[in-house]
Amino acid sequence: MRDWWYEVCEAKYAGRVDETEKKLDQLIREISRQGGNEAERQKTMKEIDRTLKELVDKVRLGKSDSPAEVASKVEKVVTATRLGQGVHANVQCRQCGTAIGMLIGSNACPNCGAPI
């Protein structure tokens, strides 16, 4: 049982930090270091905006996406283990960062409303 659980966790969470996440983290750190330099701050804000738009385009669902493709794209926004209708374990919203051990009676993040 333990080995199976490790395999499930490895498959679900392995390599979660992708290049876009690393880039956004770096840009956010740059903004905090820039202080009063408004020109540099605006340049960095435009780069963050462009990076976020690219991320949204990657996650956008298509009409012909298979169930596996839909699950993969949704998992980039919200992660959870579905236990049944309206019952999820280990919910972590990528949109607002909310983490919940067990969510019952809802298919959306209770903090920001992102679908699970």
C-alpha cells in the first residue's frame, strides 16, 4: 500500500515547478528589489503580464481535447484528488494558493471560486 501511494504522489507531483513558474518567481523578486525605479518596474510588470498570458494560452481548453488533456490542463490551475462527486482531498488552488485537506460538497475553491 505504501509503495502504491508513493507512486501516486510521484506521478501527481513530480517536476511540478516548470519554467514558467520559475520565471514568474524571478520577475516577482526583481520587482521587490527595484524599489523606486518606475521605468524598470513597468518593464518588469509588462514581462509578468506577457508571461501570464502565455500561461493562460497553454491552459486554455479546446473543444476536441480528450479527457486526459482536460485533466492535465486543469491540474495546472488546481490540484486535488477526486474521491467522489463533490468530495476532494489534498486541494491546492494554483490561482490563490489555498490549501485544504478535505473539501466536501463543492467543486470549486472556496476562497477564489476556481473550478476543481
